[in-house]
Amino acid sequence: MQEPLRFTLLGAVTATRGSQEIVLGPPQQRGLLARLLLAEGTPLSATVLIDALWGDSAPDTAVNTVRIYAHRLRKALEPDVGLEASVIQSQGDGYRLRISPHQTDLGVFTGLTAEAERARRSGDIAGAVRLLHQGLDLWRGAPLTGIRAAFADLHRARLERLRLETLTACLAGELDLGTSRQTLSELTALVTEHPLHEELRALLMLGLYRSSQQATALSTYQEGQRLLADELGVDPGPHLQSLYTRMLRADPALMAESTAAPAPGPAPGPGPGRHSDTSRTSPNQLPRFVTAFIGRRAQSELAVSVVEETQAAAVVIAAVTGTAGVGKTTFAVHLAHRVADHYPDGQLYVNLRGFDPSGEPLDTGRALRVLLESLGAEPSQLPHDTDALAARYRSLLAGRRMLLLLDNARDAGQVVPLLPGTPGCLVIVTSRNQLIPLITQHEALSLPLGTLTAQEADEFLRRRLGTARVDAEPRAARRIAEHCAHLPLALAITAARAAAHPAFPLAAIAGELTDSQETFDALSTDRSDTVTNIRAVFSWSYRTLSEEAGRLFRLLAHHLGPDISLRATASLIARTVGHTRRLLNELVQAHLLDEHLPGRYLFHDLLRAYATELAADDPPAVHDDSRRRALDHYLHSARHATEALDPHLGRIAHQAPGEGVGPETFPDRAAATAWYAAEHQVLLRCIEQATAHHYDDHAWRLAVTTFHYFDRHGQWPDVRTSHEHALASARRLGDSTAEAFVLKGLTKAHGFLGDLDGARRYAELTLERFSAHPDMSRYSESHRYLTWVGEAHHPLVWVGESHRHLAWVAYQQGDAAVAFEHTRKAYELHSLGDNASLVAKTLNSLAYCRIALSEYDEAVAHCHEALNLMREAKDMCGEADVLDTLGNALQHRGDHAQAVAAYEQSVALARQYGNAVWDVADTLRRMGEARLSLDDRAAARAAWSQALALIESLVFPGAERMRRRLEDLMSESE
């Protein structure tokens, strides 16, 4: 009997039969085998395999190349076996491997770790360690060695993490069996290699402690504490802190208790069959739990009792109100974590910015979009109308038990549209206002918070500074609490200062606060004791900062968005990222700034207001320079992101960013999309503020550069608003070209929002402005002296695109003849250059007009020419558009089967490369009509159902027309 095939992934990728190693061919061919092995028998489509091997750089011949690789691998692995019995099975347009887990070293490793976990649970630690050693012995170097395919790095990192987790579990078991010199040596080497790995550091500390090396164990903790602060700006985790404290107390239990951790299983990698159901997304967005929470027992117990009694019978609303700095958010987060288990479908958090000194509160539409996207809704499928957004939101919440924390509300009016419509949810709202309408009309539970009592303030300081220190100077501690007005925010800042200087007497700290208060007494126009005291605390804490950190604190006051990233901050102050991180950590550790998300920072409202006061004393040039650097950062980051989203897009020329500006760069579309999503509000605010502060060149360029992202995601209200600001800037500059670019965006915004008359007006103005460009005066009959007309910044290209926009508006208004004339002029201009993608787009537009004029053969000819050009340019999004038009032309000509084939290719490409959802739905609509013409009613209804699902929540006029048309077609086909 023939010996079975064996495969290795935990090192070089190999295949053997018995003692004979099989030659697997070139790296990409071995990459195909490796990806199929990692799928563990799950079928992989051709699309998935092509993406795995080449990513975004797939050649036109990729499908055939994959087939060739599969054929060669079959011959190499089983030269005498027929296709049906082959280990590589065809599945649809893809493949799967028909092997058992024990035929791969990864499968054997997984089995051994699972068996080790069973042994650990039964108490057989020695058996578990033995099995883990056997599993680790299977590793022969870096996994997937020699594989350079696009997927390899992701899976290699996953497997390396798996090995480290297994090794950690093995060493923990060895410690339980008795610390050996070899175990300590291995742990020391691993901690040196992974200095921020807290679990390994904890094991090394415990091994040293059990070996009577207590001093070394404690210094190991201190080294880790310093590294975490320097590198990440965080403290050690609770487990490491607890272990350190227990060592300081010489806890005898440390010598005996088990440390053995569960043996890990392999984390599921990306692959088919793991599609998330966005309708059941379970977010967990609550800010971090505050362990040292003080007071508020009555309010907390009341809220918990109401939650437990009500359960799923109603929407529970808790209105947490109180003055600034009183700890509303901290209490709300603490309460949310206490009751989170009652809401298994997830927890949502939104900062409504009701009292943000930097700008207006978060508007209802934007808040609903944030919540809907958190629930898994696709941004491009969301409606623009606020009522429609609210309806969609309530529909997604229906039947779920979810917790919503709406922080910092301006008033009840901002909250009511965000309330769920059906029972089962908890809504916690915080506000400086009393939210009376919420209490009287929506039966909200009122939870007003006052300042801490003297006893609670004393407990607060004991938690932060230690009981012994407070007991040594009780009068000074009381003075500190009084100077802080018993406000948690002020107490936290003061305690941070005192904890950083343990040798300072509390009386000296109280004296410093007195001095600061007297300064504010002389300067303040607000005689409120609370305001005076808290500003005194801010002043006192601010004066302890280094000069650079203080400068950063002031500059951040004028940042244009609700929060800021690390790299944007570095550009703001023209420093390196590492240096900037240290300054930000200094502000965070002084409680003057909050890192609310990894790498993203924001002010408490009061602190931003205080920083703004301080910044008023800086020379105006300081803030002008920093604001210009910030705008440079966002402009050039947006430019890089847009280029990553669509490398074929025409771009405007930009000057280089200013000195010290380090904009973001993006390796792929996913990273660019994630950046745009994170910075969405910041970018809109930048455009608005750039216009307001007369940074007019930045304003119009940023609006035009961000257009593509907002266009693709259907965010037309944002396009309209941002471009209206930009238009004011362009006109103030007197730059007709800048004005024309902005008008071009307004054309599409008004068109998609249903204002076709406005769209035509803007399109005509666009053409007029571009035609007035000085270079157009040299436009001769031949045009041939213009050797660079194909470039995106040449005025002939702009004029051509203006004609295309006028054609689009005319087509939407039903005037195909006018649309054709404008498109023909655009084609004449674009044909002068060498931009194949742009020429192809214009040919596609001509084909569309020909269809409307019943000139179907000419339309098909235009499409074939356009397809050749798109493929030459490797513009996949454009190719999808042309295939859709080709299908339309063929369908009108009566070639329904060919039309369906073109539509199918179009939909596949459009979905793969992120074309607008509206375009995909329109193609599916026509595909259904073509299917119906072939008397395939089931396939027609399937296509229409997909289209209806895609446009379910779109509300601009075109979507509504399509929805009615689709519903009519569905009923006609019954």
C-alpha cells in the first residue's frame, strides 16, 4: 500500500511520500499549495487564491496561471492518480485539498496542544508539558519559509504568535513542576526578545522569586514598567501589578499556586466561510473599566436595581447629570460595565460633544451614522435623510439587548432621535444639563451627581496616594480636597502630581494649590468657587510640565478636530513620532490629556477651554505655523489615501508639505479606507476652519482631494457642505481653476441629491471657469504641440471632464442628444493625450449615449474599444463600468445571453474592487431584466433581490426610482 502524503508548514513548505521529498516547483506554485493547506480542507475560490498569491498586483492571466499551478501540483504529488481521485479537488472555479489533519505538521501540532490542554485540566501538568514539547519540536524555523506570496506575511505572523503562546504555556507548566536553571535561562532570553510581553515577564518574575532571587524579580518588574511607559505610555496590566504587590508583601501563596495557562489553539485565519453577518454585529465599545472608582453608591445601586427589575420589558434610560468635572463619564462607564452582562448583543459608545469648546455638538445625522456603522452597516448604503437614518437604526436595534452610552449630550433634543424604538435596551446619557424633557416625557431615571463628600474625597486620595501618606498629613489632605472643590477631575490631576513626587509633603502641595488659587482670584472674572478652584488645579499641574509638553498642550487647543492622532500631532509640532509620543505621554500621565483610543488623544472640555486661555498669550505666528502644518498633514495624508484607493484617478498638483510635516502613507486600499473613516469628522472640520481662518488654498485642495472617498461612500451631504466652504475660499483667492474644481464636485453632489437644475448650473460654471484658463488661449486647431495633455492637471483635460459632467446632467434630465454632443467634445480633447483610462471612460460615456439614441452597434463598438484601453491601463473599476455598459448595449440589441455574461463579469469586478454600491445595484437590475428575457424567472428574481438588498437604505431620488422599478419588476415576474 502506498504511503500517505505528508506536508510541512512550520518551516519550509515541503511535501513528502515516505522518505522521498517531492519537488513542488517555483515559489508561487508552492504558495498555492501552502494557501490550500492553511485552509484545512475548506474550498477556496479562484478570486481568493488570486488575491492570496498576488494581492493588488495580479496579472491579467492570473486565472489561467492558477489552473496551470494546480495541474502541475497534481502531477507532482500524484503522477499516477486521475483527476477524480486527486488530493487537489476542483470546487467551482477554485480548489480544495482532500487530506486529513495528521498529514500536516500544523495539524499534528494542533492535536498535540489540544491533548495537552485536556491533560492540564485533569491535573496532569507533567503530561501537558511533555505534549507541548512534542508540538514545539515540530517547528523547524520560521513558518512558510520561502513563500513570498501576498498572503504569507499575515499567516506567518499568526503562526509565530501561536508558537509563542504555546511556548509560554509550556514554560508556565515547567515552573509548576519546579523552577530549573534551564527554564529561567529560556525565560530570560524570551523576555529580552519580547520585552513588552507581560505574561512572559510575569513568569520570569515568578521563577526568580521562587529561586530566592526576590530583588532581581522586583527589578524585572521595574524594568518592564519603565519600558511600557517609554514605548507605549501605559502602566503594566493588573496581573503584573498584582504579582509585584504580592512579592512586596512576600505572599506565601506565590511559592505554591499554579501558573499553568491553557494551551492555545490556532487562531482562525482569514478564509472563506467566515463571512460576518453585519445585522448581528456585537460591538464592545465601552471605554476602559475604572478599578479605583469612588462613591456614588446610592445612584449606582438605584440604576442597577432598575435594570435588574425591568430586564427586557422596556427601554431603560438613565440620565446622569452634573457640573463639569464632577465625574459623569467615569460614573457612566463604571455603571455600564457593572450591567453589561445584561446586554449580550453589545455595547455602543458615542461622544456627542455637547459642550466641546472646539466646535458645534455632534449633529444627529452624524451620530446616527456612527452608531449604524458600529452595528455593521455599510457606509455607502446608508441614507442621507436623518429620519431615514433613524428608522434604519431602530430597525437594526429591534429585538436586541444592547447598551448605549451617549456621553456629553447638549440637551434632550440631541438624545431623543438616538433612543431605541423597542424594549430590551439600556441607554445611559451624560450631560451638564438636567435633561428634564427626557425625564418627564421618556421616563428617564434621573441620576444627578454632586461633588464628592469629604469622606469620598478622602477615600479618593487614599486610593491614589496610599493610606499611610494621607494618615501622616490628614489636615493637608483635607486642604487639598477643599482646593479641588471635591471634584474628581481636579482631585485626579492633583493626585497624579503628588504620586509623581512621593517625597513632597502634602502640606507643600496644598500650599502650591493655594498660591495658584490666589493668582486666579486676581485674574478671573468668574467668581464661582468651583471654577476658580479647578482652574487653579489646572494651572498648578500645567506648571509642572516640561517646556515642550506645555507648548504642545497650548497648541492642541487649536486642533481642528474632536481628537488627534499621534502622527498628526507630530506634524503639528514638527517633531519625530517618537519624541511626540513622549510629550503626549507626559500630558496623559499628568491627566491633562486622554488617550481614549490607541494612538488617538482628546481633551476634557474644561481642559481644552483652559488650554485655549493659555494659548491666547502665545504670539499669533506660533498658532499660524502649527495650524498650517496641521492642514498640510491632513491634505497630504488625504492625497496619499486617495491615491491608494484609486491609482487611476486624475489628481491636482500640490506643493510639498511644510518642513516637519510627516503625512500618513498607506500600503493598500483597506488602510486608506480605515484612515478616512477615523479622520472623517476631522477632515470636514479642517475644511470648515481653513475657510474660516483664510487658509484658502488648503480649504479648496482638501475638499477636492477628499471628494473621491465621500463620493464612493455616498456621503453627498458632506460633499455639498465641504465644497460650499471650499467655494468661498476659491473665490476669495480669485483662482478660477480652483473654483472650477470645487464646482465640479458640487455638480455631482447636487445631482445625486436630486437638484438637477443646480447640478446643470454648477456644471456650466465649471466649463466656463476651466475654459478661461490661460493655457486654453494657446489651444490651436491641431492641438498636437501639447505633449502632456493626458496629464490630470492640464486644462484640456479639465475642459473635457467638464463636458462629461454636463453630459451626465443632460442624460439624467433625459436629453440624450445634448449629452452625446458634450461627450463627443470630451472625447476629442481626451484623445489628444495618452491617458488610456480617461479615454476609455469617455468612450464608455459615448456608448451610453448611443444606447439612449438606439445606436446599439456603435455602442457595442465603443465598449470593446474602451475595454481594451481599461485592460491596458489595469483599471479594474473602470473595466467593471464598461462591462456594465456593454451588457446594456447587447441587451438592447437583443443579445440577452451575451448581456448576462457581461453583467456577471461586471458585478464580480465591481464587488472585488469596491465600486459604488449604486452602480452594482443598477447592473443587477439590468441583469435581472436580461434573465427575464431569457425566460429564467428564478435567476431574474435572484438578481433583483440582490439589488434591492444593496439599495435598501439609500434615499437619494435615483435610489427611490430604482426601488420602485425593482418592486414593479418583481411583481411582474410572478
